[in-house]
Amino acid sequence: MEQMKIAVCDDVKEDRERLKNDLADVWADAAIDTYESGYDVLRQVQKGMNYDLIFMDIIMKQGDGIEAGREILRYFPETEIVYISTSREFGPEAFELDALHYIIKPYEPKVLREVKRRYVRMKEKKAVVHLKKDQQQEIPFHMIAYIESAHNNLLIHLITGATLKIRGSIQSFMEALDERFLRINRGIVVNMEAIDKMKTDSCEVAGVTFMLSRKERAENKKKYNDWLFKNAMGGWNSSQ
């Protein structure tokens, strides 16, 4: 998957470099670019540079960060922007643009982990799987509780209690999913977000108990524990 791309825009060099270094601790595998003004970021965006996340100072010598953010979103509306300021004064304007966060200087490094949690959660909710290649039929990942194989068909059980039926195999369908989905036995894939209980030999999802594959039981339980740990530490990176 594509590498996470982050832009840091601040006309104060010390602040710019500190934020870049702090972000590298949170997003170790991200590509982080720095800019002195909103116009510099905007010019790169106009050339086709698509950032996943932009940290934008609001008050800069060269231009207004709010206005630069507004222009950037015209080109890439999926870009998430975090605004930074020494004052809360511009909060309403920032959130009119649906800013992911509004950080007040000086900030504590832990606030960047909160930014990551928000970003990951937002991406999780936007992630969808296309059920039919020839139709615009799609379902958000977070709505899926578990997937069941049934005679060359797949039954997609939603957290609402509804069930969708499509043609296909679990193996091919899993290629369109992300790491929150775990194949616990030959015929069942569960959304780890929807697991209510994980036991030694079974797990419970949406009120239904499924047996874990004996052969892969230890590996699957490890994957589940690793997933829980990643979420506790700020979330896994779905953008990769």
C-alpha cells in the first residue's frame, strides 16, 4: 500500500522541525515534507502532490493558513488538515473546514497520538468494499460483523443484523479487506472490531460463537492480541 504522506507548514523553523521530529516518532514510516508557508504547500498540491495529512499553522508571515487549507481542499477534498495556532481564536473557522484537529502551541507530544487515533478511525469508517464489480454496490468495512462461506457464495453479516449474499470465495474477497479482518477457520472471516469475546478455542461475534481453527488457533489469537495492542497504542495505519 502507498506510503503515508504528511506535510508540515509553519514559518517558524524551530516549530517546523520539532513537529516533523515528533511526527516521525508517531508515524515512523511516513514521508514528511516541511514548508514555510501555505502558498508553498498549495503550489505543490496544484502540481499534483496529494498529501494524506497536512499540519497547517494559521498565522504566518506569508499568507493565511485557513485560506490555504480551503484552497487545498478544492483540489484534494480527501486531504485531512490539522490546524495549529497560539490562540483558540480561529477554532470556529478551522472546524468549518471540518479540520481533523486544532492544536494550541505549545503542544504536548501526546496530542499527536490523538491526531493519529482520529485519522485512523476516520479512515476506518470511510473504507468500503465493492460487492459487485459491475455495480456501484459497496459496504463500509466497519458495518461488517463477519463473512461466511456457503456453497460458492458469501454471506456478509452486518452489525445491523442484515445479511448480504454474493457470489465468490473467501480467499478472493479477503484481498479487498484490510487487517482488521481475521480468518478464524476455513469458512468464517470476522471483523476484529466486532468480536465480543475471544476464548481459548472460540470467539463470539454479534451473538454467534465460532470455533477457531485448531491448526491456526495460536496464530489467530496472536493476530487478535497484536491488533488490540496496536489500537491501544494509537491505532494501526490503514492508509498503508
